[in-house]
Amino acid sequence: MTSRNIIHTATPTRRAVVKAAAVTAVVAPALAAGASPAVAQTHVPAFLHGVASGDPLPDGVLLWTRVTPSADATPGSGAGADTEVRWEVAEDRGFADVVARGALTASAATDHTVKVDVRGLRPATTYWFRFTAGAGAGDGTGAGTVSPVGRTRTTPAHDAATPGVRFGVVSCANWEAGHFAAYRHLAARADLDAILHLGDYIYEYGTGQYPKTGTVLRAHEPRHEIVSLADYRLRHAMYKTDRDLQALHAAHPVIAMWDDHEFADDTWSGGADNHSPDAEGDWAARMAAAKQAYFEWMPVRTSTEGNVYRRLRYGKLADLHLLDLRSFRSQQTSVGSGAVDDPERTITGRAQLDWLKAGLASSDATWRLVGTSVMISPVAFGSLPAHLLKPLAELLGLPGGGLAVNVDQWDGYTDDRKELLAHLTDRAIRNTVFLTGDIHMAWANDVPVTAATYPKSPSAATEFVVTSVTSDNLDDILHVPANTASYVASAAIKAANSHVHWIDMDHHGYGVLDVTAERSQMDYYILSDRRDPAATSKWTRSYRTLSGTQKVERVYTPVR
């Protein structure tokens, strides 16, 4: 739905924007303390799952919420009457200066979620938004239920000389493994343009099934593995009752892409490692249900093709290319089979790879940022000590007998990677930075054209990998203190891979990517304890890529 009643006013100063953001950071956690779906409602309609925005543009942004119109209209139930939901966008938190408003109907057909694709806004501007439902909503009487207030921000004009952009970067948030304190710390930052979520926003397993080595801190709903549309809807809804996740969505626009756990572990186009037709039924039906629930419950523009690859732009500074590495990929091959080099196998699909290559070649931006849900840097694991092979295989989802490569990553689809890196070098495409999640570790890598001869052979790009928000990493699986076994494992990997500058196998947290014309820098932050809802956060390392170098280097202070 497009906006109506657009009103234009003067552009606020950068100081005013920062001040507004700071106010949001303080109040968002209090505004976002949504109730659990299991809690009896004192009144309806209600906004129990917070508000969100995403996919910002120079002239617009996507707004999201879910209304609960009646006590029986629980997520996934199919119950509940059609309900009018009104929305407002303003340039102030008090909504004295409303610049866009409208209404739409929430129905059971979309699980009573609503999306508004607001247009007619101004570039590089901070806005506030809210929803209202119920008797008297929007008629000036003050009646009706009002949602929490959210803050969002549009992107710079496509041809703007943007001095800088800053993203929070996260991935892999397993509800059962810990609390989402990383989201709380990012929500409290007033200096972010958006949050980049690189996948595994939810996990599909039943309670206690993943990870098998851990204990359940808080149980999933539904308790069983999710398979049906109702299951996926309820799981998304449960995640969005988390107060820290609600705070994140209320404070910043979120740019999200999926990985495998939004569907099932190690998803490929025709199935998944965690899917058996005998046990879980038809794969196509399961994937369709997962995608429908994702597009209903996430602030992502719905794709008619059922994928999430798309491109956003931050002025002349950066193009952001987001990949879908699950919808089109060939089935993962076995380790050591030799099929990883088969040119008939693909991780991207032909159409998406051509789209990416064309976008990288035609970009006039200083930086080309690529969101890839799995690592593109080649990594050899064969030099690891025997006692670390099994836990790392468990962490990476690989057979326990040995680690040659991680076949779920680009290492399992080398022909696509070879074509893409050759495209970068043959066209002299500079300043490509891959942003990655999935692996529950933090990495800083050069991306060599030929790993075996690096650094004598060139680096085509660089890669920053962020660790998990909560999902298990090496010390969790081994039940050992941090910085013990990981020292041995990381040293062995770095010795065998000269393009790998740093690995953190133990900690949970997030990244902050700061981009200027001179460099792209990733600051890595870690949490004191993923199981503590009040966990503190601290900076641990920083790496940057200087413009024109295609290499990473360590930096000894974070961006302020």
C-alpha cells in the first residue's frame, strides 16, 4: 500500500537526527516489552509483537506490525476477524508533524500481520511511526489501541555524496541457547543507519533438538519441529515477543536475508539435511509454508519470485547486494567426493549469479557490499588436530570423520566462486566486501583468487564474518573455557590458510560496519554471557579494508 496525505517539511539537521535517535535508544526497550502469546490479554485489539521497519529507500521504507484482534486470534490459528489498522509516519516522536498516514485491513489470510510500503518520504531522514487499531482509531477521539512507537531512517539519494554509513551486523539467534542481549546493545546505539541481519533469524528445531550438546534455556513454541504454515507462523511470533528483538526493530530499520534455519538445517532447492519426506512430508510444501510465514512476519518486501536477493543503495558510497543462497542451490555433496568442483552444481543459480555480476560491474559506488549467508573465502580444515575434528564438524554441520571443506559454504560450489572472483579481477572491480554469518564464529579474511598460492596470487575481495547472537560455538560444544581449545584450532586453520587474518571461535555478539570513502571497517563486539539477559557488551577487535587494496588489516581502536 502506498501512502496518502503526504506533507513535506524542511529537512532536519544531522544534529537533530542524532538527538532523535538517542531518545529512541533510551525509550525503545521500555516501549518494546511485549507480552508472551500465552499471557491472557486484558484488552483487544493488541500489538503484542512490536513494530518494525525495513528495506529503506531514498523515498520510502517498509513498515510492519501484527495486530491481535481477539483473544482467540493467536499466531498460526487462522482465527480472528478482519481488523482495520491505521498507520502514521512523523518527523517527531510526539507525532505533531505527521507526514504520511493511511489505513489497511489485517486478516487471518496473512496471520493478521500488516505491511505498509510508504513512499513520498525524503532521503537520509529519520522518521517515527506507529499503528492504531480498535474502536475510534484515527477518528480524533483518542480511542483505540496504539502500538509502540518505532524509529526508522531512509537512505541517501542515489546520487548523493554520502560521507559515511554504519550498520549493525548480526546472525544466528537460537532462542533456546540464550538471550538476545546483542539486539539490546544495538538498539541502544544512536549512530546506526540500519541493521543487517544475515540469516538464521529463527531456528526450526523442536525443543532440545539443537544443539544436542546444550541445555535449553527457554523452550521453543511450538515444542515440536516446525513444518506447517501454522508452525512457522507461531515460531516467528514467539521470537517477536522477545523484548530485546522488539527493541531492535523499534530503533532501526532491519535489512534481512534468510539462511537455512528459516527453513531447515542445510537447506537446498530440493530438500534439507533436516528434512525427511517420511517424517516431515513434502519438501516443496514445507518450503512454501516457511517462505510465506517469513514474508508475513519480516519487514522485507515480498518477492513474487519467492526469493530475497535484492539490492539497496546508500548514495554514491555503497551498493548493498543481498543474496539468496538457499532457494536455487544444488544439493550439498559429500566431503571428499570431488563433486565440489562440478560446473553443473550451483549455490546461486544462473539467474542470480548473472544478476550479481551485472550489479557489481555496473555499480558506480565506492564500495560494493555483498551480504552472503555462508562464507565465500576458501578454508582448508585438514590440518586440525584429531581431537578437534569432531566438535568442529558438529559446529559446521559436517560428517565427523574429517574436515576437508565445509560443503555447505561456497567451498562446496567452487565453480560459482571461481566465476565470480574471475569477474571481479577481469573487470578490475575494486572494493568488494563480503558480509557473512552462519558459521557461529568471527573471521576477517582476504578472498584470494587462488588460495594455494596466496599471497603471491591476488586477492579479489575481502570478507568480514560475524559470530552468532546465541547459537553454539566451539567452547559451548566442548564445554571448555573460552580461549583454550580455540587457540589450537584457530592457529591450525590460519597456518593452512594464509588469507585468514583472524578467527574467534568462542564468543557471541555482533559487528558494527562503518563505511567511508577511505575504508570499510568492521568492529567486533562480544557479550559477557549469552545466557544472561543483562549481559554486557565490549569491543574486542577491529579490521578494515582500505579503498583499492582488496586486503584486510587490523585496527586497534573501534570507530567512535
